[in-house]
Amino acid sequence: MKVNRYPQKETWSGFVKRPAIKREKLAEIVAAIFDEVKKKGDQALINFAEKFDSAELKDIKVSEKEVETAENLISEELKTAIQEAKLNITKFHASQIPDIEKIETTSGVVCWRENRAIEKVGIYIPGGTAPLFSTVLMLAIPAQLAGCEEIILCTPPDKNGNVNPAILYTAKLCGVTKIFKTGGAQAIAAMTFGTESIPNVYKIFGPGNQYVVAAKEFAQNYNVAIDMPAGPSEVLVIADENAVPEFCAADLLSQAEHGSDSQVIFLATDENIFNQAILETQKQLEALPRNEMAAESLKNSHFILMNSINEALEFSNLYAPEHLILAVNNFEKYIPQIRNAGSVFLGNYSCESAGDYASGTNHTLPTNGFAKNYSGVSLDSFVKKVTFQNLSEKGLKNLEKTIEVMAEAEGLFAHKNAVSIRLKEQNERI
């Protein structure tokens, strides 16, 4: 870990950089994978599964039998936990369903907006060392609530060609329509183009490593939308003298263990808390089963002593973290200062893990500084907003002069005529 005390503001730009593979190299690799999937379809996915996952597959689609069997392979305790999390996530996202409100902008002119579900969506679920079945909840639940007709799930198989049973159980519970054994950039390519087995989709969701993120960005070249550039996980913790060093260390390591390319930032205003948190992080690291990955992540992470909470928040807004934890007293007064963050956790007992699993908020969040211009996934992510307007004869008459003058000023006389011809017909009828 990199330790700094009271750095000057002009040096902050060096602290907010994320570890990354060179973009040119990423783009080249992703383009080659997309080309292969476009040409060879399912066979390309089978070949990539053998190359990257050491899995020999005959069929990339998960069968109904595999889904049914999965339910018996996980404990009742885990099923209960998943079901409870589902209830909270459903409750939070269902509250986002809007009422239709019709507005009369001027007499005789009524306008309103309605949601329409994106018919076909694809969700990517990371597998490998951390099969994120919790992400199935975060993506499939709002997709189902929004009314998406097809919810396609892609996730990498293990070396035996199987998908983690918790992923399959959760997918069935949340209304996923089809599941496929393919991961990485090749899965994103498959959902972009479609293959013999995998339908093409209109929007792709889900986190992943830098290859997956680059593939999602590349997919936009083919008129496929994405949720956001959600890549390696990150957290920024701000602590004052009332923070608990053990809690802070645990939160930092909960993100560091996601992968070697994850990043954590610790900002403290109290030197005693700062030093204790560093020692506690090292102590807890040694006890972690995934400590090698977390240790690699910590090499790219920063522990910074700051002059004040206000200064720490200024740094945080520049960094724009995926997760922001305020382990400070009177956190309410600092909420208005938070401009750039994916999800915020307030107080010593609001651990980031709560948002990851069961508080109800969504854990698919913008990373790599994209919290400056992206929101986390919500119900809105799975719908389009369609506007409607209804003009009566009186309503058009009320807007006649405004429309005609503006259209003529822009040199668009057909626009002007679309109004004039209607009102001419109205006058003749009278």
C-alpha cells in the first residue's frame, strides 16, 4: 500500500489514476475476439471456453435439467439468504416504477411520458474465483420488474463445464429466460451479434474485468447499448476520529479481494485512526483466504492523511468512487457535498457489503471515475422513456403563431405548413 500524509492538491491527480492495461492493447484483443465470434458463432465460444476456462463444452446452453439440479446443490441457508435479499432488492426497485402524469402545457395541449421495457437484455455475470450470483439479483430483478421479455444470462463455466449452482438457482428465481456457458469478451460479442444458440440483445449489463468492460464499449459500435463502463471494483473510505479502524480495514479489504486490479482508497483526518487502520488492514489481510489477490490490489491502493473532512470530500469528488463510505460523525451535514459517487454508505455500521448483497440498493455501479457522468443500475436502466402528446383543434390554434414563426425562421416551411394546412381545413369547416 502507498502511504501519504497531507499531500498538496496539485499532486492529487496522481492518486486518482486506476491500474489499467493499455487501451490500444485491449482494443486489439477485443476486436479479434469479436471478429472470431461473428464468423464462427457457437464454435468460437466453445473454442474460447477451452482456451480461457480450460472447459470442454459440447453445448453452451445450460439445460433445464442443470437448472433443476442446481437447486439441490446449495444449502437451505443460502437459499433463504438469497430469497431475503431478493425481497429487499425488489422492494427498493419496485418503488422506482413511476406513475403516469399528464401535463396540460397550454390549453388543449396534453403531454406525458410512459416507460416501455427494452425487450431483449443481456446480463453478464462474472464467474471464476468469485461467481457473483448476487449480481444476478441486481440485474434480473429490475429487468423483470421493467417487463423485459427476454433476459439472457452469460457466465463462464468452470473447468468441468459447469456453472456455479447458486448462479443457476438465482437466475431461475429471478426470471432469467436463457443461460449460456460463456464468459469474457466473447460473451459480450455473442450477445452483440447473436449466434446459433444465443440471441442478440438490445442492451448489455453487468460488471467484469477490463476485457469485459472494453468489450461492452466495443459493442456500442454495433448499435448495442450498455449499462455503463462497470469494471474492477473500488471503494473510498473517509474516516474521522470517531471511525473504527477495524471496520475501515474490513471495508477496504472487502473490495481489494475482488481482484488484483481492484483499488481501495483510505482518507483519514485523525493520525491515530490513520495509523491504526493501516496496521489493522495488514493484520486482517493475513487472515483472508483470498489474501494474495487482495495483497496485489493493495499495491495499487492509497492511504492518505488529510487536513479535514471537507478536503477529503473534495478529493473524493475528483476520484469519483464506485463506493464511498463516510465513517464520520454527523455525516448528514456532508451529504450535500457529495457530487460524484456510485453508492454512498453512511456511518460506522453501513458496511459496503450490505449494498453488495441485501440492503436493497443496486451494486452494479460506475467505476474508473465514471461516477462523474453515470448512475448505478436501476429500474430506469431497463426501460425507454416514450413521450406522448395530444393536441385538440384549440390546442393547435393556441400554438399556431409560435410554431409557424419558429419554423419559418429556421427555413423549414414544410414544418410551418403542417400547422397551416390543419388550421386552414378547420377554418373552411367553420
